[in-house]
Amino acid sequence: MGVVAGRMVVLVSGSGSNMEALADACGRGEVDAGVVAVVADRDCVGLKAADSRGLQIALLEPAGFDSREQWSEALRDLVAGYEPDLVVSAGFMRILAPPFVDAFYGRLINLHPSLLPAFAGAHAVREALEYGVKVTGSTVHFVDRQVDHGPIIMQKPVPVRAGDDEETLHQRIKALEHRLLPEVCRLWFQGRIHLQGRRVEIQER
Ligand code: GRF
């Protein structure tokens, strides 16, 4: 592999399958970047998976801090220390507070398992099912100060099937996300994603 051009830090809290898909895509040379560190807010499968791959890992639990603000500042400093070009929140189950968001605005993206602005929040898949939508999906967006709200970069649909439960639907959404997230990162490192206010333009080749 040649010299890695771009540096990504991935934030995880859960199984980390999207982090793994992204690292795999980098390994195949599909994204002109590498995952320089994986950071978690809790001990989780994703952190162990990153460790087994030989990626640099860090765990920063909010419990050690007096306030969410202080933890966010520590997280900001930790992540900044890896000098990332792009910070990827992929299944990070903690709200990123202003000190963090402001430090990385425009190079901080989040993956969310619904077609935003529908079903923002931590239970997007369950709520989409309960609402009875026929199509849901996944969104990659820039993170701003409001939860699941920032400028949308790319969205892909997933049909809801009769008989779906939260798990089967989420598995199909994740299968889609494993292609969607690396695709957005690929475009980002090609300099083809342009943020203009709330709108994002993806430059044709
Ligand atoms: C993904 O569905 C993502 O959209 C959501 O959390 C899930 C993370 O899955 N924010 P994993 O940890 O990457 O397997």
C-alpha cells in the first residue's frame, strides 16, 4: 500500500461493523485515507474489533468527568491529537456537545439509520417500524449542534418488508450502510463534497 493520504478517526459505541467496513474499504484502496484511530465512549465490541485489526484505539468514558461539557472537551482534545482530516461517528451513542462539534464542523460526519429528518434519535429503526413507513434507509450527514440535524450528504432507501422486526430491518439497513459510509468517505477524500449552508453538493467527476 502506498502512502496513506487522509486520516480518519472513527467514533463507536457498539458492534463497530461500519468501522470495519470502512477500514476494509481503505484496505482495498477504495478510500484514499486510513483509519488512524477508533475511539469509544464505552468498552464495546467495536473497540475490540479495532484492536484485533491492529488499529489504534482509545476509550474515554464520561463517568470520569464532572460534566458532559468537560468530557466533550477531553474527547475533542483526544481526537484532535490524532490530527484527523475527517471524523466519522459510526454508531456512537452519545450526543456530541458544542465543544466537540464546533472544533470539527465541516469535517465531522454521522451515520444514522433512517431517512432524516424522519426518525431522528436513538431508536430510529424501531420508530420507523412502529410508524408503519414502507421505506426507510440511512443518512450520512455533517454533524451540527442539533442531534441528527446537520446538512445531509447522502441517503439511500431500504424497503420495509412484511414481517420485519427491528433486528431484521436494522440488519438490512446496516448491509446498505457498509457501502454507503465508505462511498461518502471516498468522495470526501476526493474533494468532491461541498458544504454550502444547509445544502451539500456532490461534484460530478
Ligand atoms: C448503524 O446502523 C448506524 O446508522 C447507527 O448505529 C449503527 C451502528 O452499527 N448510528 P455498527 O456499530 O457500525 O455495527
